Amino acid sequence: MAGDQNLEQLVDRTLSWDGLYNVRDLGGHPTPQGATRFGAVVRSEGLTLISETGRAALLDYGIQTIVDLRSPREAGEEVHPLRSLPGYRSLPLLDDRAIEHVDDIPDVADAYRYMVDRRAAQIAEILRTMAASPAPQLVHCRAGKDRTGVVVALLLANAGADRGSIVADYAVSDEALTPLYEIWVREAGEDAGPARERMRRYPSRPEAMEALFEHLDTSYGGTRPYLHSSGLSEPELASLASLLAP
């Protein structure tokens, strides 16, 4: 594990797209075949605050497919600035009812277990779409840490990425999102203390992602058996893995 952590520290995946705070490439994760490929899949928060400069940087990166995991209500309240792109896909991991249920779950790890247990069909459709879509791809929800974190973890694990590296990448969101939370607090016009606490209710701590992998191991026999049980075929999983192949 120490070696994995040292390697993790050498890889900077952060992208500077103006108006975004939690955006990074999924390249550079160690696998038995070599490091995952840069320029294939990017993760981020929602794009509502992206500037024209940031949008230009995103397009210059060559993004062909955008996978929007937000619920229908979220997508209606914050219109996607790149919705008109041919590669835009609205694929909610949680519908409006499910997201209300998740909001009532006090523990982050329990929320992630709910996602994989109760939203397996939606996860399969998201990953199936990614496997069949051109790269580079961008996948995001609203904050880019919970729904996006689960999808990215499954995507990387299917590609054979080291778990320690996946967990470390997930945890980067915790600090990265601090400026965005401050913006949301100001926009909400609420008392800063309670609003900030509510934003921080789901921190991106390593223990939450580690607990998700433990759940996949004990309940399904691992990530790939889980993905099979969700409805994904072996050819689909192989195509999905090829997105990030060295």
C-alpha cells in the first residue's frame, strides 16, 4: 500500500477548467497492465458555473461525450450549459424520489451501498452507455463526488485499477470542493453556519469508498461479479475496460 500511495502522489490528474473546482482526468491509475490512459475519461462537478474560458478548455480537451448523472429535478433547476452538444447524455443515477431518500441517509457509506444495491439497473445503463460512446468522455453529477464517485470507482475497478489509488482519487474531492461549497452558501443566502454544515454532511473520506469496496466483496464477490449481476455482459465490461486501457 505504501508504494501505491507514493505512486499516487506522483500523478497529478487535476485539470484547470475555469469555473470548475473538482475536475480531473482518470489517467495514471496503476493496473497490472500499466497505468490507465489519460485523455479518455474526466470526472467533474456539474458544469453550471463553467466560464467561457473553461468551456473552451473543455472543448479543446476533445470531450466527445458528456454523461450527466443528475436527477431530472436538478437538471431542470440548473440547465446544462453544454446540453446542445451531440454527445450530451442525461442518465440519472438517482431519480427525484431516490435522491430524496438518499438525502435522508445519515451515513455516506450507507448511501453508497444504497446506490449499488437499489440502483444497479441505472448504474448498468450508465456504464453501458459509456462503453459504447466515443472518448474523451466527461462524467459528472452536481458536486462530482458521490454519484460520480461511485460510477468512477466501478469504472476504474473494472479496468483493474489499484484500489488504494481509486480511494485516494475519491478523497481528493473533499478539499477540492471547499471553494464550491462557499459559493453555494453565498448563493443560497442562508445563515452561513448551518448551510455550510449541510454542504459538508457527505464528506469524501477514504473510509466511505473503502466501505463500498468491502460491501461489493462481501455481498457480490467483488466489483466485476456485481457488474455482471447488474446486467452487464462480459463483452460490455471488456469494452468498458478498454476506455481506460494503457
